[in-house]
Amino acid sequence: MTYGESDKGRGTILIVDDVEMNRIILNEIILDMGYHPVLAENGMEALDLIRESAPQLILTDISMPKMSGYELCGLVKGNEATRNIPIIFISAFDEMEDIIEGFDLGGGDYITKPFVPEIVKARVGVHLRLYEMAEELREMNRRLQVSVSEQLRQMEQEKMSILRALANIAEQNSPYGKKYMERLKGNCRILAQGLQLSPMFEEKISDAFIDTIELAASLCDIGNIGVPKEILQKSGELGEEETAIMQSHTGIGAKLLLDLHGSSDYNDFVQISADTAHYHHENWDGSGYPEHLAGNEIPLAAQIVSLMSRFCTLTQDGKDRQNAIAVMSREAGVKFNPDIFNICCKILRQLS
């Protein structure tokens, strides 16, 4: 992903590293992007700079004297005035424990040493755009508290448009192709329509829910922007620490979307999308992640996306549907709600 011309000339980026050469290299990269770099040698100096003028993004080393990068992250995320500032860690790839701790504290990404300018620019560009969109949405939510009903409806559409922009970012960071994502969205909609016709689900599925499930499906893996590409694209089996980082995408995605959620009743589509991002890897028998929810503790939208994601994966590139259904029939009651799977089988011809 690249940054665009429209991004240039905006944004202050705070660079925190006790190694002068690292600061110099990152300073040149940020200047080349058209942003304004501010440099700090340690966490204490960084906090003073943040108090003077909050940056739009923080790049911080993890291992530093006086205050570590994740201590700095904890203080920034623990302050209501600064908690929304995105933080990208600077780390060696093998420092998995520090990276995981940073994600737990609210860090959004990391960049490896030695620096590759194209990777730095891509990661910084993504998080700055997400920050700008989130700031716009938070401002919209503040205005929603005092707006009249017509203004609320208009802002709902604006918010939906920004969620669609986030969905485009999610698709660009997805390990699957565009065709897969289009099938997933369309099939989720068709299955939701089928469920709406069933007495078991008709009261739970509105027309608005059906419209939302397409968007929620495309946002289910938005949290992958916080997972290193080295892990996302790894062809072999992931190690234990790599698996933990990979699974963290559910929490990252849910937090990103919930940060956009206001107190207005008009925002149900944001909550549905956040629930889907958070719980689409839960299993019906409680063996999934991240919360080990079971049965109907799992939000309905997440159940739908989970089942259709499995179907689309098993039927990629024209693979036989009946074989896919045979595999999924053995997983019904384990991975999936068996009632939803039965309805899926009845509408199989309608699925793409």
C-alpha cells in the first residue's frame, strides 16, 4: 500500500529512539513522505513533547533507558487525551514477547530493523489514514449528541461510507483475492436472507441486518493491519508466539471499529461489524478464539460470516461443492450452528 499525494504536508510524527542513527534514518523517511518528524531520545522526553503538542502518530523503540517503549505506550493509552494516538513499535523481528505485550497495551503495529523505507512508508501511511478517519468519526459522534434526526440519518450515511473505506483497506491487506471477498460478502447476504425466512431466526434478522452483514463480512479481518506481513504471508506452520500475534487480529479489529461507535441508536451497523471482527473465529462448541464463546453466546453475524468463510475457502477455484458440504457437515455442531448449516444446505444453489 502506498501513501497518496493528498496525504502530504499533514501530520506530526513523533520518533522515539535512544539510537541516534535510527532517529536520523526515520527522520529522513518521514520527511520524504511530506510529514513533520519530531525526535525524542527516550520516553520521558517523548512525554514532554506530547504534552506540548500531541502528534498524529508515534514511532517508538521498545528497549530504551529510563522508560521502555511499552511503558510509554501504556502511559499514552492510559490518558484519555492521548489514547487515540496510534503507536507503531520499532523492534527486531525476534522480539516476540515485547511485541505481544505492546499489542496488549494498545500498540497498533511494528516495524523491523534494519529499516526498509518502503515498508516504513506503507505502515505509517495506513495508520495515519486510519487515525484521520477515526478522528473524523469521533467528531461526527460528538455532533450526533446535539443533532436533529435528519442530521443523524445523514451522518449515518457518512459513517457507513467511511466503514466502506475501511473495508477497502481490509481487502487490500487480506491474504485472499478480491473474488473471494466478493463471494464472501454476497454469500453472507444470501444466507442471512434465507435465515430471515426461517421461524427460528426471523425475529433476529431485519432488512437492515441483511444490508449490514455484507459490510461486516468485508471488515471481519480489518485487524490484519496490525499483524506483521511476515506472519500473514508465512507459508509454513506458525509457532506459538506467531499464532498468538496472528490471533490478536480479532481484538485489534474490534477495537478499531468500536472506537467509531457512538452512543446514538443509529450506529447498530458499527456494533454488528465490531462483533463480527471480534468473534468470527469462535466455534459453536467453545473451542475457538479469542473468548471461547459457545453456542448462541456467539453473535449471529459472526456465526454467519464464520460459516460462509469456511464455505468460500473450501470452494475456491471451482472446487466441488458437495465435497465442501460433506466436510462442513462433520463440523456442524462443532464449528458451526447446526441450524444455520441446515439452512445453508437448503439454499446451496443460490450461493456463488
